Amino acid sequence: MDAKLYNLNDMVRVGCNDCQGCFSCCQGMGESIVLDPYDIWQLENNLNVTFAGLMQEKIELNVDKGLILPNLKMCGLSDTCGFLNEDLRCSIHKFRPGLCRLFPLGRKYESGELRYFLLEDACTYSVHTKAKVKKWLDITDGRRYENFLIAWHDLRKELQAEIENSSDEAIKDINLRFLHIFYERQYSADDFYGQFEERMKEFKE
């Protein structure tokens, strides 16, 4: 990574306007493409599928510091994302998960703020052009999206800290409730952020 941190309105040499779709960033990613509730909302509503339906082929569950989270599943001998089509192009590009949308940027959370950094040489394409971070992310209402990400990051860290000192039974209860409220219960097509805020209140109560 480079040493600079970026905001939504900053320019960064991140994009390639004539990407040929080498799909190297869609291959061999293991369990690293972790999905947040916004990602699931996008997938459910654009593919007309439930969380259970996604679990059948496209996503899987793994444990991160005691907390169970879904991630994109790598498939087949080529170890590629299950959403690649026959031409090895992303079939969900318009509503791809946040970590896919972010690449080759990373996120840094610090003191209640979210900044971005460039993962130098992460993209194998040799010619890169400058783009605004918010344009690169291509998310409607970038500020509200960032506020969601910060709240979600803080909740995850809080739960992982709690899990460190909890019994096996308590950890199981936390994860069952966490998965049910934020992932398994289907989201409507209405405003995601309002639904998320309500679920946050429910979970914390």
C-alpha cells in the first residue's frame, strides 16, 4: 500500500477504463470477500433470491475471530468466484459486493472515520488512470454508505471483543442472533439504511 489516505472526493490512480477482464481479482481469494448486510440486500433484490438461496452455491459461512460471517465462495478447479459467467466476466457487476467494488483500494477505520488507501500493484493491469474515490465506488449516497460501514465495523469489533471472554454457549447465542437479524431475515427492496438502523436497535436491545 502507499502511505497516503484518501477521502471520497480525492483523486487516486486506481482505474483502468479499458479493463479487459483478466479476472485475476476474482480468483483465489479464499474467504477474504466478506459480505456485509448491504451486499446481501443488493444480491437478494437484484437476483430475486433469499439468503438461504445464496448459501446453496454462491456464498459460505466462515469464522472471523469468533464471529460467523458470510463470504463469496470460490468454486471449481480454477478457484474462481461463483458469479463469473461463461466468458469469465462478472455477472453481478452493477451490484457487486463492496470489497469487489473497492479493489484495488482498502479501507482504514480510525477514530470513527473511514479513509481509503491504495493497494499498489494489486491490479495486474499496467496502465491506470485517476478517478475520484466516490466515482470509483459507484455507490448512491456515499456518505450514508460510509456511515453504515463505520457502524457495521464498530459492531463487529464490539462483538469480537465480547466473544473473547464468553462461554461457548454465549458465543453460539451471539452468532445465531447476529446471523438471523442481519443476514437470514430477508430485506425488502425499500431503503436499506432504514432497515439496517432498525435491526441495529433490535440486536442491541
